[in-house]
Amino acid sequence: MPKAPTELADEVSEQVKDKKSYLAVIDRLNKASVEKHWEAYADIPWDDPEYQVDKNDPRWKLPPFDKLGQTEWYRSQPEEIQAQIGLWRVATAMKIGLQFENLLKRGLLNYAYRLPNGRPEFRYVYHETTEECHHGMMFQEFVNRTKMPIRGMPRSLSLIAQAAPWIPLVSTEMFFVFVLGGEDPIDYVQRKSLKGGHIKHPLEETIMKIHIAEEARHISFARHYLRRRVPRMPRYRRFALSLLTPLIIGLMARIMLSPPGSMIRAFRIPDDVVREVYVDNPETAALTRDSVARTRELCTDLGMMNPISRRLWRAMGIWDEPKARAKGNT
Ligand SMILES: [Fe+2]
Ligand SMILES: [Fe+2]
């Protein structure tokens, strides 16, 4: 049935309003990237004596709330080993972070390569790529300074991950789901640690503050992009995206938050301790679920929850019943 003229006019004005606010967000993010950005080798005092990394420094010890830190096994280790385990974990998170961001940058550039002239996303994607280059440099510099044999993603996973930069060629919406899948859990954990006062070393604190400030913009862009694009997708594509999203988000959250296998091997952490802390631990499961809460809520708002997708969110261990939210959470 054709739409009544007023209904049609309402829809058109709604779309114009929607497009205007989307463009305003990109403008705001561009401006913020110009006014507030950090460079890895200009804004971090690497040579300051206070910023030096000593693997036996007790400030690297796991904080008291940490599940591994609470085990008898950890507490019975010598002080230096406790510090080394803490540092190993921080450095591994940075290494995995920089590998993820490497894939992300290549994907952003693949996306930008095909953008026609005049598209507002182009400039922001270049700002984001520039910022991620500095994140990669600061993370790698930190890892180098630990002088520990830090490894990133397991090799098999790293091989599969090489497909990620090509996702934008299949679906840009799916690509930005992948972006949120990696950025949201890291951001959640970094904010939590910083807020809880658990970061004791000034170098780690500086890196984390820079990262949180710039990631807020990247996350905001990805969310606004999805808010604008997903409702316009053909129904069958949106349905396919709703099924792939929990698989991507669940896998990414695990990659970002799971304990490094190399650390378990290097410090010979016993199997039963690993199981107790990481496998059969309801608090660890809750942390994984909570770290993707914002993306889960976004997917709900975008009509990407249906009986099958919800089942997949549950199967991936990242489902939680929607909670009442404060307004203005974009
Ligand atoms: Fe980053
Ligand atoms: Fe980012």
C-alpha cells in the first residue's frame, strides 16, 4: 500500500535528521583527533628513569582482586616471579592488542581504498589509522623493554586472523562488528584497572591513558557507523550479520581476555590452577560477558537479536539479560 504523504514526509525528514547527526558525529571526531592526539615517541618519556621497566619490580605484581593473584600457588611464588608474571600478562595484552590493531588498520585502509570522493568517512578512517600506528609503536616499544620472550596470538589463530582485513570487501558492517569485538573488551578492562587504581607503574599508566582516550573515538565511530548502516541493510543480510556477530564478538573477547599460553608454560602454572582461575570460574565468565555488554546492547537496539542469534550469544557465553540503561549511551 502506498504511504500517505505526511507519513512519507515524516520518514524523509527523519532520514535527513539522522544523516545530519551522523555527519555531525564524524565532524566532532575529526576535530577531536586534530586537537587531542599523542605520538608514541614524542609524548611518552621513554628515557625518564622513572619510566624504566625492570621485570622484578614489585609494582608489576598482580593486584589483590586478580583471580590468579589470589591463588595459593601465586602467593607461594618468590616476589620476583610474582612480578614477572604480572608484567608478562600486561605485555602479552599489548602484543595481542598491537596484532589486532595491525589487522584493523589494514582493514580500515581496504575500506577507505574503495570509498568514492567526498565520502565523510574517509578522513576519519585515516585519523583512526594514524592513531593506531602510534598505538602499535608504543605497545611494541613496551614489549621490547620487558626483554621477555612475549608472544601474541597463538599461531593457528593468527593464521585465521589474516582474513580480517578483507572483511570490508564482503561487508563493512561486519568489519565494524569485528572492530568493536576487539576494542570493546580491551577498553572495558583498561578502564576498570585504571579506575580501580591497580596500575602502579607510570609507563603503563601513561600508555593506558593515551589508549583509552583515543579508543573512545574509535569505538564511537564504529558504533555510529553501525547505527546508521545496519537498519538500512537488506533483511537477509542483516539476519546473516545477526548470526555472525555473536561468533565474532565471542571469539574476539576470548582472544583479548584469555590467559597467555606462553605464560602458563613459562611459569609452569599447574593445570588445576589454570582451570580454577580461567575455566571453571564464574567471575571470569562474568568479566567476559560484561566486557561486551555495550556491543550486545547496541546489537539489541539494531534489531539483531532473534531466537537463533540469541542462542548463539548464549552458546558463546556472552549473553546477559538486558538491564535498564541510562539514556544517552550511544
Ligand atoms: Fe588502539
Ligand atoms: Fe582503536
